[in-house]
Amino acid sequence: MTRPAEASGPAHRAAGPGAWFLVLPALLPILVLSVGPLLYGVLLAFTDAQSGRTEPTRWIGALNFRDLLHDTLFWESFRIGLAWAVGVSAPQFLLALGLALLLDQRLRLRWLARALAIVPWAMPEVVVGIMWRLVYHPDAGVLNETLRDLGLGDGRDWLSGLATALPAVMIVGIWAGLPGTTVALLAGLQNTPQELHEAAAVDGAGAWRRFRAVTWPALRPVALAITALNLIWNFNSFALVYVLTGGGPGGRTRLPMLFAYEEAFRYGQFGYAAAMGCVMVAVVSVLLAVFLAGRLRGGGDA
């Protein structure tokens, strides 16, 4: 039994260099557009790079990171970013799961429902932000007009209120990201063998029991992957919140990416902003690793 493996070993090793040439066209853009800027950003975090300086950029070591540890505004934005990421990703997943289960049923005009469900996904974030600014408009917005017609008050400025700005923006984030999560979960549902559902139904299992015993175990890997991606994507949100509130009012919606953007392009502190980016990448990587380890351990025990 070991002879074929030994015979295939040299052939496999000989194919190694050739395989790298096949992968290179896909790998090169990643190195140029992702890895290269990331390494440059890390290098920039250890300098005093600023816009408009006539003096050469100097290497200052970990001074930016030391200042960052005492920057309460940054850590407040980090707290807001974590609240935003969890507050958007969790409802987004639950709503997408329910919508995916519905779209997986044999319904009339199911193709039309599926097409309409992905419409928000096809819209750029800037367009989504402008559209929802009109919805939330304090005087002529659809939301306030509806509340007035129902006799529920005279309306309010949702995006400028200290208590309502972040929840209002979260609703937009959930709406904008719902189609992508739905499509991923729907693909996972369609890969579940229909025979298992039929066998469970013959055994007398109800809908909830079939979901727990058949659907969810098959869907768990997809759910784990899309949840992790949503957490990263939502934590790094920029365009949607920038168009809706610009980080206001009073910094209540200033996510870490917005804070770093202001430091770099409003105040010209490129080195300090790069240090913020390094801290965000490191902390999110650690939190994501803990999340994935816990979910994978839970899946293994199940």
C-alpha cells in the first residue's frame, strides 16, 4: 500500500514549481494590492509621517503606539466599532437565516422573491447612505411622515440625536448587508441532502427538530464563515456611516475607520493613523481567532 504513495511522491514534488506558475497570476495582485500596502502601513506606523512637512520623515519607534494607549477618543471609537459590528452582524444573521429558510421553500414566484431579496446588495454603499438619509430626513422623510400619519408624534431628527443616531445607522447596516448573508445561507441550505429531511419527516420529526438535527449541522460551516466575515466587514465599515452621519453627532457614530481617516486626511497625521490601523488589525485578529476557536470547539463537541 505504501509503494503507490512513494511513486506519487516525486511526481507531486516535481509538479510543485509548475503549480506556482499557475497560481502566480492570482497571487500577484494580492501581493501588490493587499500585502504590499499592509506592510507599508506597518512601516509607516513607526514614523512621524505628516502631510505638508518639508523635513524628512523620521523613524520614531513605538512612540505612536504609546500615544495611542492614552488616546481615550480612539478607544471610545473602538468600543463603538465593536458595538456596531456585533449589533449589525447578529440581527443580520438571524434575519438572513429566516429569509433563506423562506426562500428555500417551494413557493410560487420564488425566482422573483430571490431576485428582489438581493437588490440592496447591488447598490453601492454611497447610494444606500444617500437613500436612507432621505428616509430619515427630519422634515420630509418617509419615516417621520409615516409617524405623523399614524399619530405617533411629530417626528425627530434620527441621525442627529445623541440617542438615536447609532441605532438608526445600525438599521441601515443590517438592511444593506442582509442580502449577502442570505445568499450564503441559501447556498448552504441547497447543499443539504433532501433525503435527510424526508427521512426525518418519515420518522415523525417536526419542523423545529428537523432544523436542529438536519439543517443546522449542515449549515454550521457556512454560518461560521459568513458570521466571521460579517464581523470583520462591519467593524471596518466606512462609506455607509460616513455618508449618513460623518461620525456625528458628538462622535456617537465615529467608528475606528472614520477616526483613522480623520487623523490621516483631515489632520495629516499619517504615522499616527497607520498605528491606529495596526492596532485595529491586531485586536480584530485576536478577537476573531477566539471566536472561531470557540465555535469550532463547540461544533466538534456537537
